[in-house]
Amino acid sequence: MIETSMPETSSPIRQRMREFYETSETYKNLLAAHDEAYLRHYVELVIRYAPPRSKILDLGCGNGISARLLNQAEFDVVGTDISPLFLEEAQDWENPRLRYQVCDVMELPFESESFNVICSNELVEHLPDVETALNEMVRVVCKGGRIVISGPNLCSPLMPLLDWLNLMSGKSGRPVWGETKRQALQQFARNCRLYVQKRFLTKTPHFIYREPDLQADAIGGDADSAYYASPIDLAQFFRSHGFTIIKKAVGFGIKGRIIGGAFPYLSPYITMVVEK
């Protein structure tokens, strides 16, 4: 996997990713697994931290189900995705308080400070230029509004450790990331090094990118990710922009809440809430 610390080649990668998501029926079929049960924890997280009568912008909502569920919780919601293919069925769910729009998170077509809550689930790791996207979120959220981000912590040492334990017990590791015991251990060592560097040796975000695997037969498992998502990067970015960190990690499930509470930056899953 090719790594770079700056999105110097983000424009061609960005275009290739757009074309992939706009045309991949295989990837759309993978999104079918993102049903109400799959999205329940994310939706509950947003509802928990969204003030009553909030206007919510759900970024990268894929098949649109998360935006629909938030709307059913009595919020005005705009659900967006870069792919019109993914949102085809979602158009049927629109109502006066729910609409969908095809757009790029790095160029949001909304006025500044026009939403009370900005949220995204499993989006940030797919961004070839994270800083630009985060700046757009900062721009469109109201003063006093909140940003809720969830997704895999691809810099957590616990992720490859779990891959290694699964492989040792005869199970499979994650595609691309932990397919063999050796690969899982290499990723574990790499993520330990990154954790120490980001947590203790730097005060500013250091976004690290990778070449996404955009195969016609998409295999899932974040093979198409472009950014090694890290909650430390996100926290440093938002603090530098005057935001308050409401929750470093909320965690899903009992184990997730324990790890998120005790070791928020090591949690395998990012569940961060910040306030402008």
C-alpha cells in the first residue's frame, strides 16, 4: 500500500473515486448490508447529541437509510452522497422534511452556518483530501452546532491485533489489511508507531493517505479507503479551529463503550462529537 502525507495527487484520485462510486453496481450491492440494524448505533449516536428541532446534514449517506431514520426521529434532514447510483431508491422517501442531494463533501453546495448538526458514517476514511472536507463541515455548521463523525479507526493497533487473533483461531482477517498473520503483525507494529507519533510527538493533524483499491469487483472491508482515519487527527484539527470536543469516543456496545471511555484514541471505531 502506497502512503503519502499530503494529498498532492488528490485530484486524479478524487476523479477516479467519483467515477467508481457513480458506476459500481457491485459496490452498491455491498451497501445493501447497511440496513436499519447496521445503522442503528450511528443513528442513535446522532439523535443523542442533536438538539431538538435540529436541521441535520447527513454526509455520504450511501443508500440514504440513515437520513430517513433521522427524519423519522422528527428532524429536518438533507442526505447527500457523491453517487446518484446509490441514491436512486432514496428519492422515493423524500418529504417536506427530508431531501436527498448528490454532491461532493469537498464542495458542499450549501450556505455557511446553515445546519445545526453535520454527521457522517464511514465517510472520512474515503476522502482523498480530508482537510478540505473538514473545512467544508466547519463552514456549513452553525455556531453552537455539532459535528458527529463515526467510522473505522484505521490507525488503531487494536484493529490488526484483532485480525491476528482471528487468523490464529482459524478465522479470516480483514481483506487487504490483515489477510495473513504476517501482514496483521506488520500493520500492528505500524499502527503502534503511528499512535505514539500522533498522540505524543505532534500537536497538529498529520493526515496520511493511501492508494485506494478501486476494483471492478469491489471487495469491501475499506479496501477503497484513501485516508488512514485517525481520531487524533480529527481532534487536533477541530481544536485548532476553536471547537470543543464533547466526546472523543462514545463507543458502540458494552465493549466499545468501555474501550472508548478508557482509551478513546485506541478504540477500533471513531465516534467523535465536537461543538462549534
